[in-house]
Amino acid sequence: MTLAFLSGLLFAAMTPNTDLAAEQLYPIRPAALQPSLSQPGPYAVGVTTIQAVHPHQWEPASQQYEDRTLLLEVWYPATVATTSALAIYDNVTKSGLPFRLQGHAWRDADALQEQRFPLVVLSHGYTGYRTLMFYLGEHLASHGYVVAALDHPHSTNAEIDALQAPFQGFLNTLYHRSRDQQFVLEHFRQPQSPLQNLIDTNSAAVVGYSMGGYGAINTVGGCFDFPAASIQALTDSSDPEQTAALQQLLNSCAGGQMTDIQVDPAWRAAIAIAPWGGQHRLFSASALQQVQVPIMYWAGDQDDVSDYAGMQWLYDQSGSPSKYLLTYHHARHNIAPHPAPAVARQNAMDFAHYHEPSWSIASINAINQHFALAMLDCHLKQIQHHCTYLQLSPTPTAGQATSPEQSGWPGFPARFDTGLSWQFQHKTP
């Protein structure tokens, strides 16, 4: 079955509103004023939508086993035929307003042959959607990665009534986030899986935002250790027996393991963007200290959802020989999404899902592209000269500029490097 046929079936089922015009969120900006690794790579990018079914999964809300169906948006290095069309990404805001975004990838383009590329699993927050970071998926694919972003069931804008029942899917999210991430890797290992000849499933990274970051930390070995008080606060549980049962349910590790924990050796890097959970100490400090997968954190120091002190705690406790913390000063929680679509400007709740009061979202997105590529090139592809983009002074002004046009941070232009700071411990791959 071809990628085009699979994608056609899914898009017919989704029936997007084609009366809406597709928005271009990223006007052209001078390359000389952007971080160097934010520029597109040498590969044309294809994108396809596929469905993956994780059978017989426990559903905390219904207390039953159910098949868990995930929609994946997959970006990959491609060859572009004259019949290919640029991708359009359809979704809805938190209040359910539909929008369409114009991508730079080519819908269902033929994948490159006779070469395998590392897999990147891209995981949104609660609530969100699989194309929330499409700018990152397209960018990494242009540099030789296959990026699979998933809709986490019971955790998307389309499924959650943000006004009447905003936390309806939260227990599902707590339980399934890491399981979903691990399943995507395992899905592409199966015989006859889509793009199986393109993906090196022995070399993978997980990138997660907010609750996706909560899952990513767990996926690479930062085991959950929910305190009873946090269980009670997060679930309104007042019964000690119910609280203990929820602790037993939630305190898993590395994709749902309960005992004899083994992190999948394919995970070579993790990026946790504004990860939630550190402020509630939901992770085992001893497990964090045993994490060996290189990990990078991105955080806003004014984050009022995940709490900067909680994210600093996660970084401090992480035992990986290579770990990094990029801080966006004066930023809150929205340091991962694409810019707000026009329809989101109609109400405060929708706009607040994308807006940063002190930052340009397009600028944040470019910085994210730069550091994500540096991280993955260094630790997955072992491109040594890209590791230098990770060995930085605490601030750009504290670094040594190589020319008047360059910042004290390699890859950043002078005068366009403000508002950032860096902590790191680096071991050469």
C-alpha cells in the first residue's frame, strides 16, 4: 500500500474545511540575522499522514483495555516530482476554531532510496496537536532525519472541551505519554511499516513539549515517582486506597515498564521543552541521576505552567554525561508552538496558547531549529564540529566572538543573541 493511498484515506476521513485559505506563518527573514543552523538543509522534504494502532492498551478513565489509535505526521527526506503539492496542515484552536497552515514540505513525495536516516519522535503538550511544531519537523527532515509527530489521544485540541471539561484527558496523558513515544519507535520497527527502508530505528531521539517533555524524560530513564500529595492534588483523590492505586498505576518508566527497567538503546538524545512535572517532583531523583542519554532542556524563566525552578531541578538532577539547559529570559511557557494562526486572535484563550509577551515566536522557532539540529547532529550523527554549538559560555556576551559580525555563541549573529543563557556538561560522543 503506497504512502499516497494511506494519506488519501486519512485525509478523506478528516474532511478538512477546504474553504479556509492556508496561512503562511513564516515570512522571509534575512538568513544573516538568523542562527546558522536554522537554515534549511540539503534535502527536499516530504510529509505523509499515517495511522498507527497500539492494540489492547489500558484506559484509566474507562478502566478497560482498548486499541489506541494514533495519527502521525511524518516528515522525511524526499525526491520531489512535478505532481507533488505543498503540504497544508489543518487543525483547530483550543476553542475549536478551524485553521489551515501552509507548509514547506511536499505532500506524499517519494522518499529517498538507499539511505537510512535517524528517527525523531515529536510529542506535543496537553492540549495540542501533531503539527504544533511543524516548523521543527520540516527543518530536521531537510537535514536528514525522519520526524514522526503524533496526536496523543485524549490530549488534543480537537478532543478536549477547553471550557467545559479542560482536564478530562489529563489522567490519560499522565499514564500514556511515555508509552505513546516508545510505541512510535516500535511501530517503525515492524515489518511492512511505512517508510521502513528509510528509517534507522537503532538511532532515535525524542523531543517533547510540556507534557511531551514530561514523557520524554521518562522515556529515557527518568522514572516517575508520584508523591501521594501530588496524586491527590492532580486527581482530586481523597481516598488513601485510591491514591495508592493511582501511584501504582502511574509510577512506571521508559515506556510503561514497572520492574527491571531497561531504556531502549536506540534513544541517543532527548530534548525536553518546558517539561512539566519537575515542580511537583514527579520524577525519582535517583532515577534521574542514572540517566545516560544526552538530554537538553529548553525553559522560560517566567514559565508559570512548568515553573522554572522545577526545570532547573530536572537539569541539576539529570545524570547524563551530556546535558544542556537553554533559558529564554522573560519567556513563559509557549516556547515551542508555531506562531498563532489568524483565527486564534479572536479570543484570549486561543491566542494565549501561542503568544509570548516579550518574544517573537518566529525568533524562538528559529533558535529552536538551531539548537535541536546541533543536539541531534552531535549525539545521533556524531558530527563533531556541530558539538561546538553546544559548548557555550553562560551568555553570548561572555563568549569570545570570532569577528565583529559574530556573537560570542558560535552560529549566532552579533546583536541578535539577546535574552538567552546556557548551562551545560558535555562529553564528546
